[in-house]
Amino acid sequence: MRQTAGVTKRARVLPIAATLLIALGLSACSDDPEPGDPSWADGSPRPASAEAAPPEAPQEAPPSGTPPRTPSESPSTPPFTMPTKASGAPGARKVVDAFSAAGLKVANARNRTVDCGPDGAGIGCAELLVTDAVKVYVFPTEANAINQTDVWGADAYRKGAVVLSYLGTKTAEAERKRYNDVLARLG
């Protein structure tokens, strides 16, 4: 029994010892200097003296006509450009006009193409026209449209690079079928 009691005490002590070691390690890490701190230049921490610090370069004003770079921009990241719709795909306006000609509701139509980019939903569409009954997305490729349709599942219908989304609408199933049929016939 003595051996069992000794093993039990060790079993209780190990988690406590491990916890203390982790806590000590974490507390030691919290005092690390910021990257670029000259006090770590030779690998050993020591207070940085004012004389050892390199002189700061003066801030230059950007050339006239060039907007100043914001801190979140990276000089190596190219600016975002909106994709263009797939060739041969009807534009979102043409699809909505076809719905209207077929007598379907297209109330409150608004161009939300800006939501296709990184500051909006970021799904990579080329065009987006939203009505109260349906959202019309036009993608740069059919593969992009297929991927998005897979994400939305039963709340979407796709023909080529055009996707109709019914997410967030109160459009009944029978009405959805009418919108889908108009898109299917659109050339």
C-alpha cells in the first residue's frame, strides 16, 4: 500500500508542477521587448540607450496627386479590382428586366455590386442587383457560380454564371419556380 500512496501523491504533484512551469514560462514571455527593439540586437536583453538607437528617418510627404498610404495597406498587395462577368452571361439588369417583362415582382431594385468586393460580402461576384423578391448575382466564371450555389443550397438557383438567391426573402416556392424558369429561358 505504501507504493500506491506514493504513486498517488506523485500523480497529484505532476499537474501542479506542470501548471507552475507553464505559468512561469508565460510570465517570462510577457516582458519581451517589441520586435525591432535594439536592446536585443546581440541576443541579450539590456536597456537600450538613447545613443544606441538608430536615428529616425524623416517622414516624406507623398508626391502630389498620390493619396497617402493607410497603415493597413501593404506595399506588396495590389489594389482590388472588381471581376468582370463571364462572357456570354446576361447582365444582372437584363435578368431583372426579363423578370419584369414576365410579370414578376421586381420592387425596390437596387444595384449592390459594391457588395461583391472585399468591403461587402466578399463573395467575388461581378454584378449584384437586389430586389425584394430575389437577388441576382453574376459571377466571373461558371465555376464561381457553382461554388456559391453549393453554399446557398436550396435557397439558390443557377444557370451558367448567374445565380438567383432567395436568402432573406419571403418569396414562396411557386414564385421562386417562376423566377427560375425565366432565367432558364434567358439566352
